[in-house]
Amino acid sequence: MTTTCKSPLAGLYGITDAQLMPEDVLFHKVEQALQGGATLIQYRDKSKDSIKRLSQARRLVQICRQYNRPLLINDDIDLAIEASASGVHLGQQDGSVEEARRELGTDSIIGVTCHNSLDLSLQAQDEGANYVAFGAFFPSSTKPNAKPASIELLHDARQQLQIPIVAIGGIRVDNADQLIKAGAHMLAVVHSLFAADNVKARAQQYTHIFSQ
């Protein structure tokens, strides 16, 4: 069963990348992001190595707990349960919010990818999601074929949703501010954060943007 997470759903949201972050640097980079102010971490690994994924997820849960931050699992409810993660992030083809809530419990954090669709976000909210994610707002090296989302979508979503909004896709320090001003509560960052020479310093840059 998942543990209660008291961390607010706002700020820098770091997402791991198995290619960018092999195990010899994975844990260090995540801890550096947390030290720099990341408020949420998502473990994303699409490999079929279930033993490795469980081991890494459990270690990341421990690291995140040291900083009182949640660790979510990408697209895998069973792994979230096994690793005692704080919740799960679901794509549109990865199970329902109701199923995740039933399996993970009322205290879990459940996020849903909504691409560029306000309708999908309203549906996710109605089903009990804790946050929704829109993107890609800019060209993304992580997901080069992602559907583009407009800045105007954030304005509309902020007016119609009562749950936090995540922006994702090609986000960098120099384009982050416009997404926050448009309505994003969280910025989900992969490459710009974890490919940085100094992950802690890069996380601090994003954290500073949110505090302005």
C-alpha cells in the first residue's frame, strides 16, 4: 500500500530516463534534483527487466522519503504497489483512474496524461485524478512524436480545472516562465534537468523561476 504524501503538487517535477540515467548515475542524479528543490519525481523505465525496475523503484522511494517528496511510477500500478511508491502516472492506454485508486488507495497520487485535450483532462478530474499533464509544448527529445499543445490550452485548463496542471515537453530554463504564467502548477522536465552537468544547480534554477 502506498504512503501518504504531504508534499504539494507544485514546482519542478523530475522524470527519469533509463537511457539518460543508467543505474550508476540514476540515484545520484535524482538526489541532486531533490536537493535542488524538485518537489516530485517520476520513475520511468519501459524495459522488460522487472527485477531491475523493482529494485530501482524501491531505492528511489527510499531516497525521496528522505526529502519528504513523492515518487510516482510511470504507467505501472503493480510496480507502484510493490515498491510502496506514492502513486502512479497513467497514459491514456495504461488503465483507469478508478482502477489505480482502488489498487493504490485514497492517499495515493494519480496523474493522467491528457496530451492536448481539455476534454480528457476534465474526464480525468471527474474520475478522481490528482493532477493532469498536458504537452508537448515544445519539441521534445524524449518524445519527438508527441502531439503539440498550445499555451492557450493552459489558460483554458486553469479556468476550468480544480486540480493541479502539469506542463511537459521540451521545457528548458529559458521557456519555463511562460508556461507558469499561462497556468502550469508543475513543470515536468527530463533532459534539461537530468542531462545537466550539475543537476542540483539546474533544479535550483527551475525552483527560482517558480518563486518569482
